[in-house]
Amino acid sequence: MIIVAIKTESKKWDIKEAKKLFQEYLEKGIKEEKKETKLPENTVKIDDLNRKQTLGRIYKLTDSIIEMIYKNGRPSIKLPSRTSGNIIWDEENDLLLLGQQIMEKQFHSLGSVADITRLMKVLEKVNELLLKDMHATKREIFYSAVQLFGDQKNSDKCIEDVATMLYTTRNSTHIVASAKGSCIGRLRIRDRNDIIDLEGLGSGGWTITPMLDNVEILESDAEFILVLEKDAAMIRLSEARFWRKYPCIILTAKGAADIATRMFLRRISKELKLPVFTLVDSDPYGHYIHSVYLRGSKRLSYESPFLATPDIKLLGVLTRDLEKYKIPNDCRIPMNQTDIKRTKEMLSEDFVKKNKAWETDLKLALNLKMKAEIQALSTFGFEFLTDQYIPEKLSTGDWI
Amino acid sequence: MKIFYKKDGGIVQLIDKEKMKEWPIELPLIFIEYVRNNQLKSYDDPKIKKEIEKYLDEVLTDVAIPGLIEVLDGENFEEINKALVRIDELAKKTPDMVKPIKPFVEKLINKNIKEVNSLSNSIIASFNKAERKKELAEKRKVMQEKEKSFLAGNLSGEEYAKARKEYLVLKE
């Protein structure tokens, strides 16, 4: 007996609700294009600087240290505190920001001498990178003085401290994370002197470079952006050439959202004035990933205005979808204690409390004590995600 | 971004020409060529195609050409050389696009630098070749008309022979 799999021509949905949202965002984006985001007064203002400007800040800082040495021989460095008590949710802009609590690190204190030596080492490396117009990864910084840092955790912390100390973004210091995310779809960009067509790079797409200062958006006819939590979903959409049927740009950070992917998403959504949808696992971790794209992480709250993409819609997989699409029980996974704890933590966040639909969905997850991965949808066939689930949601406006 | 609206409610967005003024001088030309060769055909709407063609012409006259002229008129021969290499490629493929800078290239022929000289000559040769091609196409059209007239008996054999001779000389 020969079994033949027949691929039928899939229906093209009229994604009318997504198109409506696209028109709204476009109009709003054009109006707000020239308007600057105003941050609350009790928060720290961070600037995205070019090479020359960052070097200027380093010289200003070192001048002030030298001045202190001349004055009393006891220099210190002041920088905004990055503890959770100093993190503020700005309701108006929907961002997590850093408050104005300042901490001081003394050069002459036994408690902070190791920390300040590491900090100065990182500052020296940043200065070198900027002067040479080069970029380095966090790992390279660690290896530049292994004995001093001891553990990469220490150098990573110093890298963030240096950026905060200079009141700038980490990208402005030319220290970047390794490339992780990828992007595909209706977009043409420039990376230095090369024009890259994100539709013509095979099924893997373009690896989002951490050196985003070299990248510029050239052309696009996309109408929305789809952010996927998982690479597996990216492969599915890429194989289906989803963006050809539905004009979009698709990207994934392959799990937790890294800086470059977040920054790139913010750039394309803001410059192109497009609505953004996320497709994550139906579990607290997936919801957390969505929240990080949406309003930033607590750890990097000082950079939120440059990393967060406010007003992202959570397209799925929602807890209510488990019932709506009748996901079989054997494709659902019972929540463990950590999942329950994380869901409760999410429910205690102010930004969740303010979004009733989101709160309801998380409460439903707590009631059902069930979670599911995006891949659970393939129980209805490999094409279900691209031919039914996503288009149907975009057509009916079934998102949070 | 510069927005172009499609009839079906969709859009095409292209980078604003003001941003291109900060680019390396050869890049605006590469961009124009890229959009013309690769993207234009993908926009189904003829109205949008026309608008984008017009915008690309603006980029050419407002950004690309002034940028090149500035370099060709300057004294930095490394930059001049780089620009000429790019112009040479374009003059071979799409001579009309870079024709406005012909007088500036002509000036460079007299410079005493071997590379600059040879590139300038090559560019001028491409321009001349393109002009001759255009002239020939026009003449061919006239010749076809004359042939029709001759066959219809409205043109004398002498006149036809004269026109034919002129055409063949140009073709040679």
C-alpha cells in the first residue's frame, strides 16, 4: 500500500482586524513621529550616543575623578542604583524605568575596591573599543582580564554599571552580546555598505547583528511584525513563506529576548510604524518573554526606552486557546510548582493588573494548571499554525 | 521613512532621502539601482511604481549626483578613484543614470594620474557608446518610415539611397 501526502492549496484569509490595526498604527505613528517620549521626572534619563559622544562622556568622567584626587585624594564614582527598589513602572509610556536613587562607590573602601578596579578595567576597554571603532562581546571583555574578573558574572555586571555610569545604552559602549536572533520577511536593510534583502536569504533568515549602529532600514512593504518565541515556529513560517501571503516581517530571539533582537524590533516597529504581535508558549515563561519585549526587563530597566516596544499584542498561544482550539489533553503539560509561582508573580505586576484580558488569561492558567507549547498546535497538522491558527487570529482580532 | 500608498490599502516605505545625504557617496546610486532592478517589479500597483520611480529620480538629482560631483570636484584622489570605479560600472550598465556628471568626468581626463585617467576615458567611452546607440535607434525608426514611403512610391530611389547610405555609415 502506498501512502501519499497530498498538499492542498491553502485558503488565503482576509486578515481584516490586523489590517485595521495596521492603519491605526500608521496614522498614530505619522502623528507621533516627531514627538519625543517624555519620561517622568523621578526617573533617570539615558541617551543613545554615537562614538564621539560616548568618548566625550568618558573624558568628562575621568576628569572629575582626577579633580577629586587633586582635591581630597579620595575619589569616588556615583551611578544610578539598579536594585529592584529603584525600578519604576511608567504607566503613561508603559515602560520599566530606573528611579533616581544614586549609589556611590569609593576608591578607598575595602568593600568596593575590587568592584571599582573591575569597573575601571571595563571603562578602559570601552575607551579602547571606541577609539579603534571596534565592537567586542561580553565574553571578550571577560577574557581581557580573567584573573581580575574571576567570573563572567562580575564583568557582565561591570559592563552594565559602566553604561549606567555614562548614562548611555550598552550598545553605545560598543560592547555587544553574541548574535542570537534572526529575522525574515518583507524588509530590505543596509549593513554598512551591503544591501540585504530579508526575503532572499533562504529559510534561516538574517542573523540580527548586535552591531545595530551599522544597520539602517531601507525599504519595506510589510503591514505587521510577528515575534516568535521559538525557532521551531520560525522554521514552520519560513518554510510556508508566510510573509508572501500575509505581508509581514518575522523575527525570533530563539527563547529569551536578547538586547539586539529587542533593539532591532523597537527600531523596525517605530520607524515603519507597524503593529507587533507575539506568539509564545502558553506558559508563564512565554508570557514573561512577551512582557520583556513589551516594557523591558528589570535588569536593564535603564535602557528600556531604547529596548522596549510598547503596545505589542499577545497573539497566542493564550490559555483560552487551549479550550477554543480543543488542544487534546495529551498535548497539554501540567504546570509544576515553579510555573505556578511564576504565574502568581506575573499576576502581581502592576502592568498585568492594568490589562484585564491578560490578567484573566493568567488566572485561567492558574485554574486549569495547564500549559502548552506552540508546537502543540501541530497536533492538527504541520500547516495548522500557518494556514489556520495565525491567520484566523489576525482576521478576528483574537489577541490581548 | 517616505510612505507610498497602494490602492488596496497597503504601503511601501522607502528610506528618506535626507538620511542618504550621510551615506558614503557611491551608496545612493547602489540603492537606486537596487530598488529599480529588484523591488519595482514586485509592486503590483502601476500608480505606486510611477511614484517610486519619481522618488528615485529625486534621490538621484538631489543626493546621488551632488554627492558625486562634490567628490569629483575635490582634491582627494583616493575618493575620486573610488567614485570613478562605481561610475564606470554604472555608465556601462545604465549610462542615463549617471549622465549628469559627464562634464565633471571630462575635466578629469586631463589630470596626470594614470588610474583616474583611464577610468575617466572608459566612462566617457560608455557615454559615447550609449549616445550612438540612441542615435542609431532613432535613425532606424526614420529609415523604416522611409522604406515604407519608398515602397509606396512616395520617395524617389535617389532619396532612399541617400538615406540608406547615411544610416549604414552611422551603423558602421
